[in-house]
Amino acid sequence: MAFRKMFHIWSIVTVITLVPVLYHVTNLYDFIYLQNQFGATRKYLYHNSTLDTDQTELTNGTYGRVVRGKSHVIFNPLPKTGSRTLSTIAHQIAVNHGARVEDTMALSNETIHHKIELLLKDEGPTFIYTHTPYYTLPITGIERPKPVYVSIVRDPIERLVSLYYFKVFGDSTKPGRFRAEMEGKNFTKDTFDECFRRRGECVDGTVRSKTVQQFCGRYTSSSSQRFPPAKACLRRSKWNLRNRYLVVGVMEDYDGFLAVLERLLPDMFEGAVDYYSKLKRDGSFKKTETKNKTGPANWVRRRLREMLEVEYEMYNFIRKEFETLKHDLGL
């Protein structure tokens, strides 16, 4: 009887002891994976891997800080988030403020990174428009201010549908750019709903984590390097947002995004809101609107919302941070 009682007490103590250990071992997987993938150990990786979704803020963050003087701005949104609109505005407003505007749209991944690193060696202010995911820039030994990262996101379902129809039909500026590719996949006769019904996912097979991967990024310029597991990538994305980005806006509030850019980067974007209003009055953006976009049906939205759960967690996190920033700026 005494033995049974002692064994029972020992079992309870063992369970209580092992639970927190197993928790940290599980989270240690994130650390080991990231260390193996990215090489050099960084102290904050293990600390960050144990954070929950509301505990991603560390010190010395960049989010929401005013930057004055000559700056290198890297704008790295996903396609179909209104990114060409900001590029158009930058070519007018940023150039008027003395900035150089460049993009990397026609280059391979490795060439993109090489061009970015060359541009960052220039002394003058530069606005660099690219779709490449965030990555840690190499240390050059040259004493220059760190580049400023900015970006913008869009409701994941709306972005996915818009991207599909853009690849099928294009817009007034690029009507047949993806025609051969889409015909090869037999997509050109399908609506998005038909494509989804027959294939489950459209455009490509990685749509479930595009936004998260964009901000999680890689630690080298190699495109062959895999992204971390989904949960580790999500945590890393939130950390990067607060500690590596100046602001990430939402396409659904483009006026607010430009107003924030005027406040945080006044030497490059002062006057952007007024110029955007002028472009809207002139109807200039009709040229870049995706053609023949319809749907999706409610049943498709419900299915996609389930599939894109991680995407929406990141999107809603970005929206919340953005709204808080606007409030703090009095916008």
C-alpha cells in the first residue's frame, strides 16, 4: 500500500516536471531547424521561438519610427497588393525629392539580391521596388545607415483571386504576359471557382503561406534555402514586422498607408497623398486593374478561409499594428 502511494506521488511529480521540459523541447525544434537552415546561431531565435502570438516585441524595433535624411528604402510587397501604385507615386514624388527609383522585376532571385546590394552602396537616397522576400543583408563593413523596409498587404483571398485573373487575362499594360504559362496549365477557360472546384488550389501550390513567408524571409540570398516550418515562420514574420520594417500598410486603406509614409519618410514621400488623389481623379489606375475578375462564390470563400488560416493570422496582425500606428500618429 505504501509502495503504491509512493509510486502515485512519484508519477505526479514526474508529469509536472516533464510538461514544461517537453514544451521547451518542442519549441527548441524551431531553434534547431532555424540554426541548421541559416547557419550562424542568433541568440534571439530561441527566445523568439517560445513566444506566443501576442509576445513578439523586442527592443530596438524600427516599426513606426520617423526617418529623415538620405535613406535607402526597400519596398518588397507580394504581387497584386497595389504595389505598382506606390512605384508610380515614387517615380513622381520620391524623384522630386532627389531619390533614385529602381526595381528588380525582370531579374532572377540571385541577380535581384546582387542588384539590391549594389544599390545600397550608393550614397544618395534610393527607393527599391522588389517582390523578393525579406532577407538579412550581408555585412559590408561600410558605415552607412541600414536600409528601411516598407511593404503592404492585401486580404489573402482577394489577393489570390486577383492574381489568378491577372495571370489569365492580364491588364491593359500586360494583357498576355502569362498567356502561354496559363494555357499550359489549361487555366485560361476556367473561372476561379471552376479552377478551385476541379483543382483545390489555383495559381500555385504555396498560396497557404505566401504572406507569412514574405516577411519571415531567408537569412541568405539563396532562393534554394527552404523557409522554416509554418509556426516558426509566422513567429519570425511578426518579429520582423516590428523590428525590421518601418511600416506595413494594407491595400484596403491605401490613403492611410500613404499618409503614414508621409509622416515616417517625409524627405521622400511628402506630397504622396495629394498626388495619389490626383491619379484617382484622372482615372490613371484603370490601366492596372485586373480584367474580367469575378467571384469567388461564398462556398469557395469559406473553404479558402479555412485553408488560409495562417495567412489571415498574419494579415490581421498587420492590420492591428497598422491601425495602432495610425492612431499613435493622429491619423
